[in-house]
Amino acid sequence: MKKSVFAFAAASLITVGAFAAPVTYKIDPAHSYPAFEADHFGGLSIWRGKFNRSSGTVVYDKEARSGTVEVTIETKSIDMGLDAMNEHATSPDLLDAAKYPTATFKGKLAKFQGDTPTEVQGELTLHGVTKPVTLKINSFLCKYIEFTKKDTCGADASGTFNREAFGIAYGKDLGFKMDITLRISVEANKVN
């Protein structure tokens, strides 16, 4: 009897451990959208743009209420809807894409409500500088998508940082505000 109770307990622990393992998801660049908002001439208007090429991973452990996010963005893929603005944004005045071809955000899922994270506490590396940045998770959902036949997690997160802290102060003397709103909408598929 003792052996069978022990065997049952051991099997239960193995089963629980199998369900509690972290799951890795690869970011789908066709369904992910790193974007930003930036001031133009101290409140005259807001310029919005996106980055067309990004990659990365999400590791999510629902049972342990933990996980990580890593997103890499190709800075030269900036798209502001105007070729002249794209060229200026990738120049040494701003992103200096030739010298700094990527920007990265690496963080930990945090402040869970149930098994859903509401924040990513991480670090942004931009223009060769790394600083802490926290993103609020506006929505987070993991589910099986029948259309694609894939287990997918999706999220929308946003936060604000000061670009001057990353060595990008172009326009400050003209009255440009230095705060940038970063928005990352992402879908990531389970790695089998």
C-alpha cells in the first residue's frame, strides 16, 4: 500500500511539473507591430510611426506566474509614412541606424492578476544606451487559433521614455518634447 501511495504521489508531482513548465513562443513579425509617438515642435503635432521588421521571444509560465519578453527591432525599418522623415529618423541626428542597426527591449512579466501579467519590467537598449523602461500590458491572451493551427499568445503594451536619456536630443533646442510613447503589439506562436 505504501509503495502504491508513493508511486501515485510521484506521478502526481511529475504531472504537475509538466503543466507548470515555461512555454516558449516565437514572435510572429507579420502580426507584430512595434510603434511610437513623438512630439513635433513642442506640441504642434504628434508624429506616429512603426518599425516594419522585428523579432523575438516570449517565455510564459502560467502556473508560476512568471515569464520574459525579448523584442529586437531593426531601426532602419522605421516607417513614418513619409520617405523624407524615414531618412531623417535613420540619420545620425536621431536613430543613427548605420551605427546602431537594432534596438532591443528585454523584460520580465510582472504584476499578475490571476495568471495574467499586467506589466513588463525591463530594459530598452537604443542608440547604444541601455535604460530601465516599464511597459503597461493593456491586453494579454493566449489561445489556440484554429485558423493557423497554432498555440498563440498576443499582447498590447505601452510605456513612455525620455529619448534624451538615450543620447537622442535632436530638436530639443527647437522646443521638441523629449518623451516618446512606445507601443508594442505582438503575437507569438508556441515553439514545438
